[in-house]
Amino acid sequence: MTLEEKLKLLPEKPGVYLMKDAKEKIIYVGKAISLRRRVRSYFQASHQKDSKVKALVSHIADLEYIVTDSELEALILECNLIKEHRPKYNINLKDSKGYPYLKLTWQENFPRLFIAHEMYKDGSRYFGPYTNGQAVHSTRKLLKKIFPLRTCKKMIKENSQERPCLNFHLQQCLAPCAGKVSEEEYRQVVKEVALFLEGRQETVVRNLLDKMEEHADKLEFEKAAAYRDKIQAVQKVVERQKIVSDSTEDEDVLGMALADDLACVQVFFIRSGKLIGREHFFLEGIEEKNSEEVLEAFIEQYYSKATFLPAKISLPIQSANNILLEEWLSRQKGKKVSLKFPKRGAKKELVQMVEKNAQLVLQEEILRTARERERTLGAVADLQKYLFLDKIPYRIEAFDISNIQGIQAVGSMVVFVGGKEKKRRLSFL
């Protein structure tokens, strides 16, 4: 069936459409209340004033569609398909596959905490995603010091009596493998870790204070001192957090900045009225897209895999699809989630502060990209000039041959593409 015939048969129903190029690769995924009206509009002259749409249409060789029962189902399906295929003409979170999480293996008898780069439905609890790898390692290091969970992959059962490893003697593990801690006691420590990562550090401090006083009453001063040290370490984190609200609600505050084909969305995480952290994310493929479309794309892609959804999300601009997005987010959380657009007062000032941060981060990224381009493509262009080459040497292969007195020759090759070193190196005899 030709593309023209498929366009004629499109139904007046909600659903998702997938546009493909001549190689049958999916290049765009979209949702629609009416598949017929929405998909046909791409091929109308008035719609093709947008150069990106014109480029997209010029590459469409085929299309598929999936009918859904509602616009909400279409939104959910669109999110999943964009994550799976990362189409060329969709707005995409930049390098989203590389964002790390902290993974707590909740399903294990004696859970572990480590860094993961993918989320799986394996019973574990995930915290993140984080864009700053150094911050993830620092957080894990701090938690290991305060709450010494095991790091080994052993299958440990309660009352196990193995010989404890060096980590126990360094006070970096509770040694459940040696029966030094019960499953119930260990699970309580795991719950404290989860509370900490959720931003409930004050709850953690209260729990630790209760335990410190309990041991002090029993004249177990050494154990009480250990809890005192943990309390001081957690309080240092709490002191760095800024109070931004008198309420005890959980909220994410979003700010956005756009420039050419790149957008930056800054997210401030407010838990129990305190700012506990922030992350920024870049989105590509935004040319000729308005702020509303970019923000909606971010909300769909980020919150489809975020490990925590607050009851409220404050936005810099109001979206025409707020009701639909609220319904989808509420389904994700299992509770009501509200999208707010503050117009005045402290909440408006907070959103503006987040927007300023987003603008600064975006400017830094643009400058960094320009410097990187000058260092790579600029250097290749200089090489063409100095060597009097007809074309820019976009791909450079360098060989090094070694031998021992003419025998046992070994060669290695390094590759540079566009002035950047390819990480994969080839070696051969």
C-alpha cells in the first residue's frame, strides 16, 4: 500500500503515528486526538512553512499508526516509543541513556547500594537520574560512611557464619555474612538510606537521635558515640539545604532556557520545604519549536523514568495540555499530581531563580561546545591548510608498527573523526 493510500485510510480516532524513511527507520513519533487530521496536516502547504517539518516530510517514505482508546493512552505510548527509538526529528533528552541512578537492591535479604545506568523492574529502588557523575559518587561515598551497607554480591541468609572480610574491620560493612547483624537490624539501616536519598534527612536525624539516646540510657556509650558521629555527618548535609517554603510539601520547580537547537531545563528538588538539590538536562532537536512544546517534551521524557514524582510541579509557562499531563503524571505516581504556573509572590520568584540558573548553564554549554568545536574541527581545518590538502582530513588513521629485530611485528591503529579520538582502538599482529 502506498503512502497516499494510507493517508486516505487514516481513522478519526486518537492514537500514535510513526513516520519512517526509505530504510524503514522510524524518524518521528507523534500523538494525536484525531490521527486523520493530525497526520494529513504534515502534507499541507501551510504546515510546511516550518523548515524542520519540511525536512521531515521530505524523508517520509512510509508510516504506521496505532489506535488507542484515549489521548492519555496515546501520550503513554508516545513516551515509550520515543524512549525506545529516539527518532531523529523528535525533541530528545541529550545523552539521556548515560544518566546514572543510585540503585538500592530492596528485594534482597541484605540490600546493597551502587550506581546503575539503567532501570529494571527487578524489585530494586532507584534514585535519580543524576546528570553529575561526581555528585553520585560523592553521595554514595557519604552514605557508605554513615550507613555501611555491604558491597559484595554474595547470596546471604540470616544467621550466616562466614568469616567477615576486611570491610568489616574497616567499619565499612555491617558483615551480615558473619552474622554480625540481624536481617531486621540491617533492614532498618536500609530504610534510613532510602529516607536520606528521598531528601528526608531530618527524619533520619530524629531516628538516629532516638537510637543514640537508647544506647546512652543503657550505658552503651561507644555505640551512642557512633550514632552521634552519624548524626553530625547527616546534619552537615541538612545545613547546606536552603529553606524555600514554610510548607512541608514536596515539589519540583522547573526553569527553561532555549538557544538555537539546544534547550536547558533546570529542576530544583524541594522536599519538606527545603531545596535538597538540583539537576539540569539538555534537549536537542528543538529548532522552530516553541517553549511550550519543548517543556511538554521534557516533562514526558523525564518523568516517564524519574524515580520520584512530587505532588506538585511548578512550571515557568502554562501548557495547553496541562490537564492531560496532570492525568498522566497522576497515573505514574498513583496519586494526584498538580502542575502549577505561579504568577506572583515567592513562588514566582523561585521559578524565575530556576530560570536564571537554566540560562547560565545553557550559556556555559554553548561556550564549551564552541571551544570543543574549535579544538577539534578547527584543528582539522588548520591541518588541511598547513598540508595544502584539497579536502579537510575528516577521518585520520594513524599506525604504529613495532618489532623485535625484524620479527614478531605488532601494529596498532588509532582513529580520529572530526578531530575527536575514537575510543575504540584496533590492534593486530
